[in-house]
Amino acid sequence: MCATSLAAGSTYWRCTEFKVDSGRLFYSRFMVSPLEVGQANTLGVALRRTLLGELEGACFIFAVFPAEITHEYTAVAGVRESVHDILMNLKEIVLRGHSSVVREAYISIAGPGEVTARDVVLPPFVRAVDPTQYIATVTGKMNLNIELKIGKGRGYRGRNMVESQKGEFPLDAIFTPIRNVNYSIHCYENHSRGIMKEMLLLEIWTNGSITPREAVSEASRSLINLFSSFAYA
């Protein structure tokens, strides 16, 4: 996943490290050099802000339980977890998808047995990054039926409890695929010319729905589009 250097004029991008810590945690370190003094901070700040705030992702935004479920702390007969616990587990499922509209999914399982992300019936072009992610355990001979809605967006959106009705529960929406971004700046002397240059080291962690390389490429395109209108001012 770490390719060779990519040149942009006289500046080189290089992926120096890539690793998968788990199915839901990818890491890469990129090096950008040579840069003029001051350019590394300009580039680092812009990329970090764009990566953390502008990239889109998909996640569950709504869950509908049977009508007898009155609130999220209700115990579901024949299920080990409460509604609240199931909602928290659903919120942790990482989805990869490209649909820009709200889509529907569902769980329909006959117990007893363990329910994981693999048991969620998803719409076309949407998949769970980690199918083994745990949701609940059905302890009795019963059917567990949950309707779900998937949304796509940016950043974080808190759940709106005004939308909640009997058996219907909105979820906190953590859309961003970026777990963390760090950058550091290193100065060095160009001995052939006797001038100072800078090198930018950029570290990116993602949730597995996108690789760090895809993330930095998407962030770069977003910045190019943002500034392109000034090129013809």
C-alpha cells in the first residue's frame, strides 16, 4: 500500500509506512519534501483541518425496534443486551459505501445465537468493514427484528431525541472516517545550495472504511477545488 515517491514539481510525496492494526484501524505516514521555510506548516494545517472536518463517511443514523419497546433502557425479552447496549454496538459498526441518500437496512435473526455485523442486510454498494463486529446475543427461541437507516455526511451529528417515537431511536452519527491526524515539521540544510529547507511528516489513522492514502488524496482534491476559483481572479 506504500507506493514510491510521487513528484509534484520539485516537491515529492512519499508513503514511508503503512500498517493495519485491525480491520478498523489503518495507519500511514507520509513525507513531503523539499519545502520552503514556512510551507510545511501551511500545508500541514490545511491538510489536517480538511482531513478531520471535510471527508464524508457512512454510518447508521436510526434504529427502529418493535412497537412494544418504549425507551432505550428497555430490556428485550430473550436478548442479553438492553436496547441501549444494542444501539451503542450499532454505532460502532464501520460502513463503507458511496450512496449520498438515506438507505434502509435491517436485522432479522432467529435465536438463539450471536448477532454480528454480518447479520445486517445492507443495501447494494454498502458493506460492513468488519463483519465480526458484535451487536447482541439472542438467548431464547425468538426473532430479533431491527430496522435501520444509513446516512452519509461529514463530521459528527448528535442524535435528535425530538425525532424519537415509540420504538424509534436516532443514533449519534460519527461520519468522519478519520480517527486521528498528526504532523511534524523538520528543517534541514540543502548542502549543494547552502539554504534551509523543510520536510513535512504527516501521520493519518482511519477507521478502515478508507485507506490513509485515499484520505489524503480526497483531502488534497478538496483543497484544490476550494482554491481553484482564485486562480482566475
